[in-house]
Amino acid sequence: MIPFENTLPYDVIMNDYYVQQCPFCNAEHVLLPLKKKEIPDIQSGKKKLLVFPCCYSRLTIVNIDDDYLLADSSVRKQA
């Protein structure tokens, strides 16, 4: 089972990948350095180091689906 704390929702707008809010610095509408051609590789098991352009924080993506990025560490604040 995938831990909810390790998921990050994203949107695709004209082949660009965005998150509504950076989990590290809380910047809004962050454009991710992720290409559409990289998605099948990530889905097949290849890890992707994602560096957020707003604050240069790093996150390792281990899987991706149509709505969420799955990271190897927690990206959501626990209530």
C-alpha cells in the first residue's frame, strides 16, 4: 500500500507538469522539470531526482500515475 504522505498531486497543462504548491517552500503553481517522455521510464521503475526550481529542494520520484507523484519520502505535513 502506498503511504499517502509520500504522494504529491500534479496537473498537466499543455505538456507541462505543475504542482499547486511546493511541499518545501509553499510557492504556488510550480513548473516541474519533468518531460512527458520520462513518464514511461518512471512508471516502469526508474527513479527520477526532481529538483524544485523555486527553492532547489530535491525529491526522488519512484512512481507516477495520472494524478499523483509517488516519492521515496514524506512530502505532506501530517495533521
